[in-house]
Amino acid sequence: MIIPSIDLMDGRAVQLRRGRERVLDGGDPLQRLKEFSVAGEVAVVDLDAALGTGSNAGLIREMVRIVPCRVGGGIRDLDTALDWLDAGAAKIMIGTAASVEFCSRLPKDRVMAAVDVERGSVVVEGWRKGTGLKAPERIRELAPVVGGFLFTQVEHEGGLAGFDLERVREAVAAAGDTRVTAAGGITAAIDVGELDRLGADAQVGMALYTGRMTLGAAISAPLSKPVERRFWPTVVCDEAGSTLGLVWSTRESVEAAVEQRRGIYWSRSRDALWVKGETSGSTQELLRVDLDCDRDALRFTVRQHGSGFCHTGDPACWPSSFSISSLEKVIRIRAGLGKESPSGTARLLADPKLLRAKLLEEAGELAEARDRESAVQEAADLLYFTLVAAARHGIGSYEINRELERRNRRVRRRPMVAKGLTSAKEKTRLLRNDRTQP
């Protein structure tokens, strides 16, 4: 699979050749993150922190709130590693500091060891110091305590001149069941497919920035076993993960969909690209593309607009039950009712004091619920008012879910302290205890 890469220096996305020569300014990192997010996880490397010349920590903290990010650069001690995991990094990439002792103190599935190799030998300290170790030796040493490896061929990094596939094959063999991500010299979508079949992911920066490789082609490169040698079944889901329908894709349609960030598929009846909603108005914003484990099916996650996905006007092509997404749609509809027939939802949105009072009222009633039936009813009331309050700020449940997902990645426990009910001394004790217990 493709892992787009964003290297940061002085708050900008940059590309270096062999880690030394700055050859490209990639612009606004947040814009690049938005562009790359359709592929899933994005690798973000703080070059300033790695080189000891500064930090882009504030920017990266913003980035991990938007998209699942693999964070690397300057992670040399346990506190820094835990801080990034608690901030929401999907994974952290540890270079020179990676050791069995250090990595074993962190959650294995969220730690990647960076193994940087120049002509077969491992280099450290910003690729400036040789170790005399061979890559397979280093990988076998760390494999029991990490969940992945970033294997970079330094001599090919940023050169757009290809890479040594056999070196990657050796790394994959040494890693065993631990996934390897290859970097350095990967220039074409066919490279991504070849690496995937080998059992490795491809971390790519320069080829994407320069247009040598398109993101859509890279995403579809690992696809296999097409129907009639051309088509892949594609499950379409909304942001809540609810299935909307089943369609067909080709490499051409995937590339068009990723480039335009729209729901674009292949019409087998017309043998042509099909842009969802082009005539009906029920368009789709493409958020993410995933391949299944066998690489013979796709999942498109979309933000659906208009009446719904199905040609009948229904939200989905299958009967769907009432959900939080359904409630959000009801809130949006009722909020738009005119003055002649105002809704309670519209009143709440127009009157912040009323909304605040109802939130406090329903929260209190849920806290005081004495039986299961009452608790269910009060929880439903509070959920409705919570979604109205979120809608007032333009927030959807998918954003709340994303924040909960980020918080779920925390490694260190947070003290359960009620505001106003705990003394300052007790709060200090709880916070100190929180920092010392992973």
C-alpha cells in the first residue's frame, strides 16, 4: 500500500535528496495532508527535530487531529514517545534511539523502527554515522518489540532513480510477520504494486510532489484478480461506516475519483465513467479509499449529499435502520423549516440560552435516573440535544468520532477529576500519578 510522506522543515513541506540537499518546497503541509488523506495513514517527519535545529510539534499536533499520522523525527526518549502517542499519532517512527530496551517499554503495535541503510549497511544520526551492522541483523534484533519497520535506502532517497528491490526482499524476510515500509527511490505506481506483492508498503514523497506518480494510480496498484480482467467490486460507505451500495471500479475510475475527490465509478452498462450525482444532484465527496486484505475489492468512504445514494432517492440501496446519522439528517431538515412552521430544533439553534438550559436539564436527569428504562430515555434526550449543540457549531458526529478515536490512542491514563469537586492538592497528586503511569 502507498504511505504518502510529508517531511517538515520551518513549517513547510519539503523534500531533501539523501537527507541533506533541499531540492523541493512542497508548500503548505496542511494542504498536502488533505490531498494525501484519501490514501489513509500519512507519514509526517519533523526534520528540524531530527536535526536538532528546531521543532514543528505544534503543526504536527494539529495534523494528527485531522488524519491518522505516523510521526517521526527527534523521538529519542520515553516521554517524547508517549507524548506523541497520547497526542493521537497512529504510530511513531523511532530511528537512532531504537533499541530492544527502549521499544519494549512502548505499545508494540504503534511503534516502528527506522532502519536506514546506505549500500547495505545501517547508518544513524541523520544518516551521517555508520554502524557496521547489516540491515537484516538490525531488523531481526528489533522485530520482537516493534510493530513495523521503515526501511530507507539512503543512497536512493529523493533521487527519483529507482531502488534495490532485493534489499527490500531481504528486509521483509528478516522481519518475519512484522510489516516493512520501504522508502527511497520509489518512483512509479508499478513499484507500489510490486512491493505490496512482496509484503511491504511504499512510503513516497518526491514522486508524488513532482507528479511522477499519481496518488490514484498508487492506491490502485496493488489490486489483483479483477472481474472480467478489468473491474473490481466497490463497497460505498458513509462517514459512520454504514454501507450505502455496491458499485464497480476500474483503475481509470479510481484515478479519476482520487484526483477529483468525488464519487466516480465505472458503469458496466454504458462502459464509461460514472460520476455519482451528476444528473440527480446527490453527489459524493470522496474521503478515503481502502483495499481489502486480498486486494480484490475496494471500499470508498464518502460524504453523501442530496437525497441519498440509491437511484430511488433512499439513503442506501438496502433497508437501513435509524441511526445517529439519521438523527443528524433530521436535525438538519428541521433546522431549515421556515417561520410559518418553526421546529423545536430551529428554536434551540436560534436560542443558545434555551439550548444550554436543556443540555443541563437532560444531563441532570440522566445522572439521577433510577432504573434502566429511565436511563435509556434520558440518554436519548441528552444525545439529541448534544447533536443539536454540535450542529450549531457546524460539527458532525464523524468529527466527534474522530476525536474519540484520537483520545482512545492515549497510552497514559488520565485522572478522573470533577471540576469544582476536587481540592487543588488532590488534583496535583492525581496529575503527578498520571504522568508516571503509562
